[in-house]
Amino acid sequence: MASERPINAIVLAAGEGTRMRSTTPKVLHRICGKPMVGHVLDSLSELALEHVVVVVGHGAAEVSAAVHELPRHGGTLDTVVQPQQRGTGDAVNVALASPTFDDDDADDDVIVLAGDQPLLRAETLAALVRAHREHDAAATVLTAVLDDATGLGRIVRGRDGRVERIVEHADASDEERAITEINTSIYCFRRNLLAPALRRITPSNAQGEYYLTDVVALTVAQYGVGSVRAVRVTDVSEAWGVNDRIQLATAEAMLHDRTTQQLMASGVTITNPHLVTIEPEVRIGADSVILPGCVLRGTTTIGHNCV
């Protein structure tokens, strides 16, 4: 049964992030006290994972060391080096060729996501996996609708509304660029169907890279329309990738707002949420009051009825 298949995850964290203008690898820039890749790994917390493989490249040793210091949410955690950044398809191929995935015929599911999407929620990934398994799909992609989709891959659907392929912005026609439904670069695949499809993709595109997105059209061609499903995320911020310092600050502010709102909803009074710093791991009991100027970091715990 689909619901009984094992599940694993691949996190793509090999990019340099040149727009950060930094010697620190992009995925190690901190948001609310934690490297952004740490927030991505936290988004896997509701899944009963057997293995997580993080693909590293730029600053490989530094990223690998940092990843292994982060809290674990079950399953093994390994890193594998992508020697050359030749695209997302190549990165996933590198992961699947690692000793962690030593059985090409294994019938399991694999989540693929990027290491620079720190606002992704655990419940969103869990919903993606549920939909994937309910339809017994070969692949399921998380999508979002944006008013301005410039630079992002578009979801191309057929007349019946089902997913046919994903086209990258650089390769899209004017008609395709008018599509507002975008690929978030977050997927769930049947691994024994993904691996052969990856071997068939080519770098014949505007970027000269191996696109993971090409797997969608190949899967539809081989297994039919309906073999690829889509789940649309309602909060588009979950799909945001952080590429520069401005986006880093925006993501920090949004995660801060999410944290304070969750605390207030649980019975904590925060008299001015914009004048405090509270990191996501902080725990505060009901009926406590947090006054302006407080800075609460790490695994801080505050009891009930405190000021």
C-alpha cells in the first residue's frame, strides 16, 4: 500500500549564493538564530523519515559540519558532495547514487526540497505526502500562485487541468510566462520511477543544466496524464527562496511574526510584538507577559504567569 511505503528526503544545499555577497555558504546564513537549512530540516519533522541526505557543494565541509550539529527529527542524516553544480537534476542524481540509496528498485517515496526555503511549514510537507499517497502518484509537486512569477518555473496544465510539464522561465514562451501558477521546487517522488527518469534528462536548455523539472514531462509521457499531481500551497511565503540579504531580513521578520502570533494564540501576552526578539525554540507558559525590549533566544523556557 502507498501509505506503507518508506519515506526519505533529499535537501539540495550545494549552491554558492553569490547574491549574498558573503564568504559564508548561503544555507548557513542565520534566521532567528538558526542556519536557514536548519529551518528546512525542521519542516521534515512531521514525516516518519528513514533517511535524509543533504547535497552540499560550495563550502561543503562547513555546510556538512553545521548540518550534523543541528537537531535531528528521526532517521539517519548524511551529506553527499555534488562536485560540480550542473543543475537540480544532477544534484538529485548525486544523492540517489550515494550509499544511503543503494537499492535502485526500492519502492519508497522521496521528498526533494531546497535548503534555502526557511518558511516552509511541516504541516505543508505532510499534506504533500498525504496527497501523493492518496492518488498513488508517480510524482507530486507543490505549487503556488503569484501575481509576479518572473524568473520562476511555470506549471503547464492540459485542457483537463492536470499537470503536463514544468517549464523554466528562461525557456518559456510568452504564453507560458503568462501562467501564474509556479513550481516551488518541492516534490514527492516514487524513487523507483524517479531514478530512471533522471537518467533520461539532458542539459538542452537555456541554462545548459540538468533540470529536475524535466522529470515531470518524462513521467507524464511514460505513465500517462494523472501520474503527476499538484498540491497548491495557500501561504505563498512558504515557497520563497532566500537569495540575498534583503530576502534574508524579510524571512526573519516573517518567521518572527509567525512565532509571536503562535505564542499569543497559546495564551501569552506580548505587549508590543515588534519590540521583542523571540526565537522559534523558545517556550513560554500561558498567562505570562513579555514586555518590550525582551530578547529570548535558543531553548529558553519561561513558565506560566511570569512577567
